[in-house]
Amino acid sequence: MLLAIDIGNTHIKFGLFRASELEHKVRLATDPGRTEDEYGVLLIQALAQRGVTPDAVEAAIVASVVPALTDHVISLVRRLFKREPLVLGPGLKTGISVLYDSPREVGPDRIADAVAAFERTGTGTIVVDFGTATTFNCISPKGEYLGGVIVPGVRIGYDALLAAAAKLTRVELAEPPRVLGRNTPHALQSGAVHGSAALVDGLVERLEAELGFECRVIATGGFASVIAKHAKRIESVDPDLTLQGLRLLHERNSDVPRPKGKKGATEP
């Protein structure tokens, strides 16, 4: 089985693939203060609950936007599974051209999203990832990563508002009964859900006008399923898009040498 690991700012997601089938998922909270041993215990316990033993893992790939945890997770994979993981970074074959001014600045998760999305659509596509940040990632009809937009995530924006407004109290970030809030909790929920949906529709329209071609729109991330109900331009939701992208990237780089003892991204 292939172990795909997506280290995000809020959660670390572990996906176990048998061929192209995602058979198991584990999600742990991202905590730079947690030790490698602590993550190892939590992961092994979660896998055991799913009937998976360490020797079932035959290969691994890692994408990380949290540098403080990258080496810990790489070491964990080496120690628990006796495998040298691929690390998404410079030197790996992606199958798409990255036309960002500085390609190294593009988050690995955004590249994985783009790879999975273009594999699915084969045409101009915008991936909206509702994570810690809400990112819009644009892929051309030729499979080129063109860049995108980064805005504060739904949860980040909500938390910042509550921190700055003394009279507002925390409510569950859930779908409100209507757009027009007739009480403060519903007004807050409407702002988060319908405001985010309007943001998606408006930015997709502006991006398409600038790009000069129509785009398919795929959403992923924690709030995607709720917001997609109200965003006219989101045509599909895939909560596992990043993990699927990592699987594809591993397939495209199965011949990349992984010498023991090196840390960090595979270099050219």
C-alpha cells in the first residue's frame, strides 16, 4: 500500500492507497509541539483500529506546508515503516508546468491539488481549497499551473472577527436557515457560508475574464461540502483531492532515487 501524507496547518492527513483506491484515512491535529514519538503512537494506533499493520506500507510520499514538522514526519516514516518517502518539492516530476514567478513559493498541497484536478478534467480548471487559507488555483487547458488567489480561510476569518468584536459570541459554523439573518448567530453563519459562496462565484468570474477561457471548478477542504451547496460555480467536491494528487505524483516519480539519510525535498 502507498501511504500519502499531507501536512497542513490545521491537520495532518494520512491516506492509504491500494492501487488507485483510497482504502483508509487518518486525520491528526497539526501541533508542532507534539513529538515524533507522539505522532508515531497516534498513527500506529489509528492504523491498528483499521486492521492495518506497518508492514502493509510499501511506499510513502509527503507534502508539507509546516516546515517544523516535515523532518519529524519523514523520520517517522523511516522508523515505523522502514521506507524512504518521496517529498513533494523541487526535482519531482509533476506532469504540469508551474508558471508561477517563483515556483518554489507554491505550496506543495496546491501542486497536488492541481495535478489531481487536471488529471480529472483535462482542461482549464480552478481548484478552490477551503483550508486554513482559502486558495484558488488556476490550471490552463494545457495543464499549466498559472497561479491563483489566497484569502483568509473561513475559520480564520470567523475567529478574527470574534477576537475584534467584543459583543459577538461564538456559534457553530453551520448552514443558516436563510441568507437574511434575523438574529446574530444566523447572521454570523450566513456571513461565513453565503459570504464564502459569493466570494467563490465572484472570484471565479473575475479569474475567467482575466484568463480568457472557461474553467471547471472543483472544491476541496473542510468547508467545501457546505459552501458548495450555495456557490453556483462549484461543480464538484472532492475532500480527498490532495491525497489523490499525491498518489498520482508518486506514480510519476516511482523511479526517483531516494537515498537513505537525506532529509527534505528531493533535489534535481
